[in-house]
Amino acid sequence: MKPFFILMMLFVQGCALESVQPGAKAGSQSGRAIYADKCAVCHGRDGRGDGPLADSLGTPPADLTRIAARRDGVWPMLEVMSIVDGYSQRYMPGGDMPIYDDFVEGQLVAFDTGNGIKADTPASLLAIGHYLETLQEPEPIRRVP
Ligand code: HEC
């Protein structure tokens, strides 16, 4: 399965997308469920990098409550989604963070990439992104797509 960005490139080519933006609440609910199911084992129930598998990994799982803090308070939605779907790892291999290319399957919704283009984006990937955003401490001072 190809990574999300490749798909995105295909989808953005001039097609007007008719899709529904998921409610923030619904998104973070399912994001929470996905997180508990796939991520908590390493990153810990609260995202602090202290899941049951953490000690057995060569690279410590990142503290996911500090994603924005590590980037000077900026919440980088696309970057986070591309870390999760594995796009970044094609360029920065290594670490023990698994690639979740199954996120490109399932329902697609429009995501505003900030340049006036709405890109079809897997709803589950957006949901996990929105959920991680709610975990940020402190609250991000700025958000970028
Ligand atoms: C097998 C353990 C493991 C699982 C499961 C896992 N991760 Fe990770 N994750 C890691 C490790 C280890 C790192 C640090 C990678 C590095 O430094 O190279 C990481 C890094 C990250 C980062 C980068 C943080 C930053 O500030 O750059 C994000 C975002 C992330 N994980 C999200 C997730 C999400 C969302 C899930 C579930 C869909 C998940 N991870 C599942 C081990 C895991």
C-alpha cells in the first residue's frame, strides 16, 4: 500500500471533492479508540511514552503530549499524520515507530492543506491526529495544516 502523501498527490489533481468534515468531537472519539488500540502499548495510556512495551524498544517512544512543545508550540497536523502513516520514515528511517499504512484505507474526508487545496485524507488518520492534538501540554500556540 502506498503512503498517504502519494495518494494525496493523486487526489489533489484538480478534482473537486465532495466530502464531509467529521465533527471534531466524533473525530477525537474515534481517535481515542484508535490510540488505545494501536498506540498506547508503546506511548502509554496518556501518551507520555510509558507504555508496557516502552522498555523493550531500542528507541524510547516519544512523549506524545509534547509534540507541539518540541516544535516551539506549533501543532503540525500534516507532519504528525505523515509520521503515523509512515511517509516520514521513508526519508528518516530508523526508530521503532511502526508504519501504519492501513490508515490509508477506509473512509476519506477533505483536509485543507492550507494552500487552498482540499486533499482527500483518511478519516482515521485525521481522527488520530485530532486526538493527539487534544493531548498537547501546554496547549499549542499556533497550528499549521
Ligand atoms: C512499537 C511501539 C510503537 C507503537 C505501537 C507506536 N509508536 Fe509512535 N513512536 C514509537 C517510537 C519508538 C517513536 C520515536 C521514534 C524515533 O525517535 O525515531 C515514536 C514516535 C512517534 C511520533 C513522533 C513524535 C514527534 O514529536 O516527532 C508520533 C507522532 C507517534 N509516534 C505517534 C504514534 C501513533 C499515533 C501511534 C498509533 C497509531 C504510534 N505512534 C504507535 C513507538 C511506537
